[in-house]
Amino acid sequence: MRIYLSGPMSGLPKYNRDLFAEAARVLRSVGHEVFTLGEIRIDNGTWQQYMRSALKGMMDCDKMLLLPGWSKSRGASIEYNLALKLEMPTQTLFEWLAFSEEGRAMWGESYDRIVRLLEQLQGYAGASAGERKPECIDVGSM
């Protein structure tokens, strides 16, 4: 399965690339192909150029996983709304780790890697983004 990782980048330290990279590593470790804008570099690229690249990559994916803060990100919100219109399955990375068979199976195999990823997810945004707080999953509505 080819997974598209969506999440906030603009205004975050190092454009949140460390979190994108760790999430991609975890997904690849269980055999997924991953497209993430966090791995794309465009010299002197504008927001519009990055979005065009993101949307092109997204079109080749089967599913979207959302990183914390996605709903406060203009670009990730556009990606999410397009995924809904295209009936592409979407899920937060937290939900995937907690509720999918693959995510749960990883807890036994890669406990240290999962803990590191969860720690990054929890503290993802930090100072330059206005001290955003991590989003919570409302398990009762699932």
C-alpha cells in the first residue's frame, strides 16, 4: 500500500521534517511505500510549488495518514478535503498505531521505535508555531 503522510510544515522548526521522517521510517518498516512532502526539496520553493508537488504525489497513494496539527495547517486541510472528495481512506497516525492490526503488531516488534515516534508526535510543534498543543483522539466517537 502506498501511504501519503499529511501534516503541518509551515512555521515549524525544520518544517517538521524530523516527524515526517520518523513516521515514514515506521511505515516503511512494515512494508508500505510512503510519499511525504517532508522528503521533497525545491530550491527557493514557494508554498504553491510545494503544494503542487504534494498533490501530484498524493494522487499515486492509496491512503492518507495525518500527523498531529494537520487541521490547523492550510496545506494539510486542502489535502484532507481532496482525499475525502476522492474517497481516499484517511486516518490519523495515532489511530493507525492504536487501532490497526499493523500498528498494534508493531508494538511487539519495534517498541522503542514506536515510543520514540509517539514522543515526537506528542511534542511535534514547539515554540515557533505558537506552542500548539497536540490533538487528542476522541475514542468514544470511533
